[in-house]
Amino acid sequence: MAIEVFNRYENKYLLDEAAFRPFYDRLLEYMELDEYNKQHPFYSISNLYFDTKDDALIRRSLAKPKYKEKLRLRAYGVPKPEGKAYLELKKKVFGLVNKRRTALRLPEAYEFVRTGEAPEPKDYMNLQVVSEIHYFLQRYDLEPKTYLAYDRKALFAIDDRDLRITFDTNIRHRRTELRLEAGDHGEQLLPSGLWLMEVKAEKTIPLWLARLLSEHRMFRTSFSKYGNEYRKHAASMKIKTEDSIYA
């Protein structure tokens, strides 16, 4: 059974290339690469975000409430049309992130979200999470809204596997071909050379990490990939509307 449940705090930082390299090198004194990153410089993550017709979930999230939630479908690399992906329900309460996900085949995941009807149970599913997502889908009428992919480096603390730091770059997005199997192409979300670093920990971060963040003048930022993509899309639509008015 594919079961992954996370409860952790996530802090984000934006780094340019000049800041990334020395900080990353120092981290390697305390952390080790993810198993896949030991063989490859990056691994690719692709996501399909779902929302209501009027974008209620992301608009609520951008208002910074004490509680927010979202649903996405995630795959590693570009899956086959019948391949497996993870349908994830992600919630944030007073800064604590809870993520629950279940493996599904792509057609099962698409149909689940489209109809709100849970798929037939299979041995690779987490049925508890399927039930929770089913309840979520009774509350919201969702549709695919945007595709987001990025290349990732991931590190784990040598003495604490609950401490994880990821670096995402080449963040790309699109609002057409909203299927994970359609490829990982898209428009760049951030200028070239920027990295999004996320520090993920179940408890407070260790003293050595706090010291490194201070020494390298790393300051937390509020950055949501989907949130920034939505803002970019909304601004683009506003410009198109104004252009049509004055054409």
C-alpha cells in the first residue's frame, strides 16, 4: 500500500545563484543527498492543481487564513497515461502542514476529482486517505486549473531524517494540456537563476541550521508556487481584458 502522511513545519527562502552555492556547500557538512540525487543532479516533480471554477481555494489561501487546504495530483517525472501518481490533500493550520496522499492510476485520479466518486479499492491505495479526499470533494466542485513542474535537489540531515531541505529551480507552469502525461513543458514562473529553498521539519530546527541561516543572511519569505502562478495568471487576464476594451 502506498501511504505517505506528513505533519511538519515548512519555511521558505528565495536564493539567487550567488547565495545558493556557498549555503548548499555548507549544508553538506550536516546533510546528505536524497538517494536519487546521489545519482542525478535533479529529479523532476510535476503537479496538477485543482480548484473551483471561481478559484475559491487559492484566493482563500492568498488571504493568509489560519486554516487553508488544497488538492493536487503529483508525479515524479512525466508519467505514462496509465501510470501512477499521488493525489494529495494538503492542509495548513497555524503554520503546521499536514499532507495526506494516496497512489492512484491517472485515469482513476482524474475520474475521482471529476465525479467525486471514490475509485474501486486497490491494494496500492490508502483507503483512509481516499475517504478523506472523497469528503473533501463533496464540499467543493473542482476542476484542473494549472500545471506546475520543477527540478529538485533534496537533502536529509545525517542525524535526523525528519529534517529535510529541498531546492527547487526551473519552475514552469501552463494552463493548457492539463494532464500530467502531456509533458513537463511550460512558461517560467521565476527569473532564471533563482532557487526556492524549503526547510521542512517536524520540530524546531537544530542550532547548527539556525546558525547557518543567520550567517548567510537567509530570511524567510511567503512563497506559494500555485499562489504566484495564480497572481501571474490573474494579472495577465486583466491586461488582456483592458487591451480588448481599448482595442
